[in-house]
Amino acid sequence: MKQNIQHRLEKLRESISKKKIDTCLVLSDSNRRYLSGFTGEDHQFDESAGALFINDSKLILATDSRYELQAGIEAPFYDILCYKEGLAKKIPEVLQLLKTKRLGFESERMSHLQFNKILEELKANRLDIELVAMDSIIKNHRKIKSEEEICEIKKALSIAETGFTLFFDSMEPGITEKEAAWSLEKELREAGGESLSFPVICAAGINSALPHAIPGNDKLTRGIPLLFDWGVKVNGYSSDISRTRIIGKPDEIFLKVFSTVETAQAKAIKAIKPGMSGKDIDKIAREHIENNGFKGKFSHGLGHGVGLAVHEDPGISPLRDVIIEPQMVFTVEPGIYLPGWGGVRIENMVVVREDGAEVLNRMETGWR
């Protein structure tokens, strides 16, 4: 892992040098971990476990007293600075130390309030420093996964599939969505998941027409679509899976919807090649769904990148013209959602290889 971090820092330094950025300020917890190994998490948007300052010769991790010892252990390449009055107050001191004139920052992570606080502190210290948004730099680096990262993702996926299999094999019809979600979460934890990638989605019957349904008190009964979406983290890396199951005998509508979604996914995965556009991959699945009578019933993009964050680049959708490259990891998750009836979504994870897509899942996609 130390070699990975050193390599990532070398790439980042090359990129910020080309952008004429003296120092980059890294605020998001996933990017901090990616570039330092520090695992402190931001539990809400207005809280921070710290920030990285990276230039061509120095590495500084600024944090507060809660994380000072942890930061020193987990981020050995970095000098640790502990702030007592908040990050904004510390920034002028750090930037003067680094002789910064152009500061790159993550505009997606920095709030308007935080941005203004930093400007006020720079003005109060009479520092003329230009702030430059640099979100795409780290995003572009993280899109391409190392084999070590892919290995961690595979571990997270294996645990997620094991936990679900144990849950579903012992599930009794008649339990509520809430009860099912909690039972699945327990199995995922006991199977080795360090945490959930996101709250478990368990949607029964008409609720499965909601792509991000919140588990409630509706019961998992026979003959209705049961949509599950879940994942776990291992060593910080996420997995993300969806399956749609049915207890008992499916009707003709279910079989048609399920078959359409399953084939759409298979067609899209088979077509994936380096150099393709994400839009074109999405189009393959979407056109199959539309040509089978479900136009307008696939309401989201086909997939998204997965790594230290469960949703990251690349986005595979009609709105994202990303070019597919080897070592990208993303989901392929077509769905059909029929209000008043329910929905079907099937989600697998793939890694792009030179000759096509490698499916990372081992669990069958079938409804049984």
C-alpha cells in the first residue's frame, strides 16, 4: 500500500505541475485516504477529520486532536499538524510554510461557508493566494484501479454475496421490509463486512418501482417482486449489488420484465471494450428495454464507478460522455420500474480489461 500511495502522489504532483498549481488542498475523506492512507471519515458534510496539503516537496496532514495520533500512524509520509481553532484558521500558516501562490482545492467538497472563511483568513493575513478548482485531477486518477484495489473490491463483493445468500436462504415469507433489511445487514456484518456501502434497500411489490426505496412495513410475500440493493466495505473499498427475487411462481408480467432486464445487462456487458463511450454502453441496454415495450421505464443511468466511494467516476449514462479505459471498475445495473406493479433491477460489477469486461460477481442473476 505504501508503494501505491507513493505512485499516486507522483502522478498527482505531475498533474498539478501541468496546471501551474503550487499546492493542492484535499478535503474529501475518500481522496485523503487514497493519497495518504489516513482513514478518518467525515461523518457529515460540515464536519472534517482533516485535510492534506501536497506540493512538489512537502506533504502535510492537518487534523484536530481527535485524530492526531491516528494520522501519525496511518500517514507516515506526512508531517502532522494539529489545529485547535478549525482548519480555516490554520490554512494561512500552512500556505506560508509551503510558499503557495496558487492553491488547488476540491470545489465539490468545499462549502460556500468554508470557502468564504478561508478567503477571510487569507485576507486577514495579507496573503495574495489564488484558489483554483481541481476536482477532475484526482477523480481522473481514481477512475483507473490498480490490481491491489481490484483485489479489495473483489473481497468486498464476495462478502456481500455470501451474506446475501445466507440471508435469503433462511428468510421466511411474511417478514417486513425493515425486518429483512436488518437481517441482511446482520449477515453482511457477520460475513466480514467492515461497514455497509450504503443503507440496505429492500423493496417489496409496488415499492420496488422506487429505485431507492426506503424499507418500511410492507411484507415480503409470495408472487411479488422483491428488490434488494446492498454492499459492504472492506479495507475502505466498496461493493454494490442489486438482485430481484420472487418467492413462489412468477406471473407472465414478471417473467417478461425480468427477462428484458437480464438480457439488457448481458448485451451491455458483452459490448464493453476500451475506447467505447459510456453513452454507447448505456444506449445498448436502454434500446433493448425500449424495443421490448418499456420505453421511459428505465429511469436512471446504467452504472457508476465503485472504489473507495460507492459512487464515483466513471458514470455510465446518457449524460456522461466518458471514454472507457482498462482497469476501470463500474456497475452495470439496468432496471424497469412500473408504477402500481413494481420493478426489476439487476446489478453486477465489472472491471474493464484489454479484451472486454470481466464480471466480478459470482452470484447468479436469476430470480429464484
